[in-house]
Amino acid sequence: MDTDHAARQDRWPALGWEQRPWRSTVARDLLSRSQRDEMSQPYRAAVPPAVADLDVRLPRSTAAAAEEASVLVRDFDAEVGADIAPFAAILLRSESASSSQIENLTSGARQIALAELGEDARRNATEVVGNVHAMQAAVAMSERVDAASVLAMHHALMETTEQQIAGRWRTEQVWIGGSGFSPHRAAFVPPHPERVPAAIDDLVAFCRRDDVPALQHAAVAHAQFETIHPFVDGNGRTGRALIHALLRHRALTRTVTVPVSAGLLVDVRRYFDALTAYREGDLAPIVDAMAQASADAVVNGRQLVADLREVRAGWADRTRARTDATVWPLMDLVLRQPVLGTALVQRELGVSHTNAMKAIGRLVEVGALSQVGGRRRSILWQSAQVLSALDAFAARAGRRSVGL
């Protein structure tokens, strides 16, 4: 076998392309002559290669970076998972918010907490809560990563805002960039909808493998998912939920959702460029991006956990109560849900309204909670310290590079 042929075999296959006829739904008299001419021509749609049985071969430096990041993720999961405080739930919400921010869905910690209570109707906050549900579904169903679980993640994500497409493979052509009239000038045109089911079946077969290191496995599966783009909307957020399903499935994480999307936010342009490189047959950039994002996520996640531990310790130092008093588990609930009402406290802690009010009162006395009004004229309490820590986490991730 000659060297050039061997190199071609070692390379991940690039996308294929096919021509498809375009049938415009836009009235012809609304289009210019050039637009009508363009739309009378076929467009090019991607044909993703089958990946189920392909070898994942990476440069030595990329494989080493992924392994180093995997150690950081595993250690962080073990360290935080052993803590009695509810950091797993906090990190999952933070990851969901960061994943949404990549799609330009930005919302503050207070708005997200209010939306979880049904007290904030702003669309961005509602969509972030949908992403929380998608992440929860991804973790809950990580034992079986299959087409049904992917549909369930998408349904959890979209059921509140786009119920008509929630949990359904697309049946229409979608595209990224270009005009809203046709895919002819798009930056990327995913596969024709008739190719989606078979492409997902192939991806699921790839996801079931155990011969690829976990972080590399998740990175490649994510890139293939984004290339297939199987839904009308919500592909990015569902694809990043799939990352966590695979990390949990492969036992790289066991208790914690490491906020990888917060790491991707550090350089969104790099992330999108890596997806483009993947489609051209280069695996290394998406694995490098995932490794760096994971390392950045651990640093940022550790800072968030440290900030919240400090906040809770301050409350505990100022609180005088019996060891079995409701105020102690309430502290952990406030970390997880920094805006709450008595009904939530009663339900989560299994206490009466009177005991819930007593515990809330104790946290008000030590400065942990303050009273605020809800949209529905309900009485709520919030922790400014927890909300500030969550917003600081988001600010550290930031958006340093504008994505597509």
C-alpha cells in the first residue's frame, strides 16, 4: 500500500454532497428575477458518511490533551459528587444556561429561577428551563443512548415553546446562514430529511461503542449529530445534552454535569470552526475544542462550588438552631433554587407551611434570604448571594468570540 493511499484511509471521511430540487413556497411576484432564477436550480445538501465502524485516529497531541482533560473531569466529578450540598443540580442548571447562551439565549440567574417557578414568562428564561429539562433527560436516560432517548431529550427541551416539533425528526430541509427563502446561499445545508432516520441509526451504533476514549467519543458523536441536524430547531442544545448522556454512559462522570458548554463559550468561534473542520474530514479540532472546554469548565465549576461553599458556611456560622431543624436542609435547597416560595419548601422538604415559614424566617434573619414579589402577586424569597455567584460563573465563561 502506498503512503498516499494509507494517509487517505487514515483520514476521517469528509461529507459528500447531493443535488436536490428546490420547491419554493414563496410567491413568485415577491421575488426578484435573480432570486426566481436561483430557486429554479437544485441546491446541494450534505450526505454524512456512515461512522458506526470507523476508526477514530487522532494526532498524539490531541489524544494526550483529551486524556488530560478526562482526568480533570473525573477528579472534579468525584470531588463534587462526594459533597452533601446539591452541587450536581446547580452545575446542571449552569451547563444548561451556558448551552443556551451559545444559541444567543441569554438570561440571568434570577430570571431562570423565576421561570422554573412559573413566575417569569420571558421566552429566553423559559427556553433555558427547557434546556435544564433536556439535560436532566439526558442524564436520566444515559444507560441507553438511542434514538428514543434523543427524541426524549428534544421533547423535554421544546415542549413548552415549540410543542408542534418537540420530539420529532424534521420532515423539511433546514439550512444555516444565507437567506430565509432557500438553501442556495447557505453556509451549511444538512442532509435532506429522508436521510435523517438512517443517519441517526448509524450515529446510535457509534454511540454504543466502548473502544473509543470517552471524551473523544462524546466529541465525535456531538459533531456527527450537529452535522445530521435532525430537528427543525434545538439541534445545538440537544447535541450538547447528548455529550453529557455519553459522558455518563461511559462513566467518565457519575454524579455531576460538568459545565462543558461554559468552556465552549470561552471561544465560540473556535467551536463552530471545529464543527466545520469535522465536516471536511478533520477530527482533531473538535476533540481539541472539547478537551479545552472541559478543562476550562472544571476551573470555572470549581470556582462556583468554592463560592457557594463559602456562602453556605457564612449562613451556618450565623445560624443558631437544633441539628434537626428545617433551616439546615433549607440552606441546601436555596443553593439549588435561589428564588423560592413556601409551597416549594413544603414540597421539597416535606414540612408544614408553619415550619416552612419558620425556616425561611431564620434565613431572613441571618441575611441569606430577602422577600421579593412574584409576577402572580405571590410572596417569594431570594438569595442575592447565590444569584450573584451564578451570574459570576456565567460572566467568567463569557462570550469572547461571536459564533454563527
